[in-house]
Amino acid sequence: MHIALIAHDAKKDLMVTLARDFAPFLSRCHVMATGTTGSRLIAEAGIEVERLLSGPLGGDLQIGARLAEGLVD
């Protein structure tokens, strides 16, 4: 399963908490995230994440393109 995670700055702490809670599931998935969110997920939740660009640099658009191509479940 291919999962994309994006969090606004004010919600990054909650995203890390969610990733910790679901780490066993997420560890069986291909997880992609925007740059800063991805860095925090790797460091704080201990999951493997494909980091794309930071949101302001186009990471959200990269994920959107993958969605449009059917590459995100």
C-alpha cells in the first residue's frame, strides 16, 4: 500500500503521534511525505519514509501528481 502523509505546521505533532500509534501498519506500507513532515516521521516515529520536497517548494504538488497518476492508495 502506498500512503502519502502531509501535515500543516500546526498539525505536525499530531501527525507524529498518529504515525507512532500506527507504526506497525505503516512499516508494511510505502510511506511518502513532504520534506519536514517526513523528517519528523523518520526521527520521531521511527518509520521509513520517502521524503519529497517541502510543501512550500512543491512537495504537496509532487504528492498531488502521484495521486493523479494513481500511485497513492
